[in-house]
Amino acid sequence: MFRKCFAIVVFLALSATAGASATPVLDQEQTTLVTDRVATVGGSGNQVLAQIVVSGVAGRLAEVDLPVGCVPQSSSFLLEIREAVVQPQDVVLASQTVSGLALGPEWKSILLVNPPFIPADTPFAIVASAPGNGCGLFSAPQGQDPYPRGSSWYQGPPNPSATWAGPFAEDYGFKTFVEASCQVPLIAHASAKGAATALAKYGCSAGSVTGARSTAVSMGDVISQSQPEGTALAAGAAVDYVVSLGLPLCVVPRVVGKTLDSARAAITKANCRPGTVTKAYSAKISRGRIVGQRPPAGSRQPYETRVDLVVSRSTRR
């Protein structure tokens, strides 16, 4: 049977040591707390706690505030930001070890040295651990779910190692602060509509959209983009892209009078395809040269339309 370990604690009225950044803006939060009850982080069972969060603003997650503390105050506390789907995943996006956190419900600001970029409307996990130490994280009242966008999880006895238990209708307290920015996503081969959606999700905007013919990209999909994937730009920066108009047209070239080889080369270059070859006498065009073609020169045809040729036998019958 799953259970979570809790400790009843006497609080020390000491302030947090780390200050919040002025640049990032508050994105997500859960501030409904029970101030006389705290979930154990670390301790004898080496318990790990996690809260799933769904981002609102695309940008760099620069700061996480938690109602966390440790006894003794000098103990180390590890904050990890991990990928998440329904539950936390193994991929760590950022981590920060801090100490000097007095045990109490005051909000402690933890600044991430290497802030990870998180797209808008993307789940991630705030994971708290303190191997071998006794820390605590304040949570919402049992049975309440004040942050409906994500649930709490934990690892620890009696469950097997690295097994997440949950989700629970009891969120841990947190505040996330994001520095809004654009990180260009890969939109090549996406649909035009999908490209605009992806750009918005990654904090960018759709710039100028032009069209071009393509033999490699289906009609309506993106051929290329003005900024490569991963480029960091200011929030809302415009990214231009080119959308496929479909296969190029076969604009039939004039090949009358050319040799058969040069006529075939010109036809291929014009996105057409050499068709059948027949022979006929001509009073004006010497043997081996083109005396007729079909479709006619200058006509616009679908990609790789066959162009049939008539070659001169000679100027005499």
C-alpha cells in the first residue's frame, strides 16, 4: 500500500538566503499550504518528492520558489527540473544544490544557474531530494487539488527504488518564474498551420510566409525557415518560412531544330520528361534534328509531363 511520510515540526522563524531575480515573471504557482504539516524530503527513507507543473509562458525557467527547509539548516537540498508526461521522467533539464534553508513555511528562492528553456503548455516536474538529510516541503491540505494542471508524486519506502507513487490530489507548494524568450523550433516539413502553432508554443511568432515549388516537400508543408532550430531570440521574435506550392510545373521548352540529345536535356531541365520519339521526313530540317514536339512549346503542364518528339529522317524522301 502506498503511503507518504510526514513529519510534525516546530518551525524556526528564519528568512531565506536566496533572492529572486527581477527579470523573470511569475508563471505558475500553488500557494495553498498547511503550515503545521510538511512532507519529508530525504530522511531515513531517502524520500523524493515531485510536483508536475504545466508551463504557461515559453521561456527560460530561471527561478523556483519553494516552501522548503532542512534540519540542520546546513544540510544540502537538491532541486531538479525534469521532463514529465503524466509522471516525472529520468531526463534532467536542470539541477541546483542549495543549503542554508531554515525549516519553515517561508518561500525560499532557488535560482537556476543554467535555466532550461521550456515551451508553453509543456509539463515538467519539480523534483526535491536530500539524500541522507532531513528536509521538508510544505503541501496543500490532504485531499485538495489547488493546482489542477499537475499532481504530486513521491519515491520512497515501501515502494521499490526509483518507483514513482501517485498521482495524488495534494499539491506541493511552488512558484515558477520564467524569463520569456523565443527558442526557434524545427518547423521544416511541418504543415503551415502546424508551423505557426509550434512557433507560438516556443515563444516566437510567424513572420513572412512565401511559397516555392518543391520536388521534395509536399504541398502546404514548410520547405525552409529563416532561423535554424535552437536559435535563441527575444520573446515574440518573427521567424520567416517558405511553404511548398507543390511540384514545379513543366513549362515545355522549344526544342525544334535541336539534336535529340540536347532536346532531351532541355526537356528534363524544364521539369518535363522526354516522351516517345518518332521519325519523319522534313524539307527544311536536317537529319537527326527535331522537327516537331507535343505538347507545344511554352505550354504549362504538370510536373514531368511527357514531351513527345519527331526527329527528321532527312530532307529527301
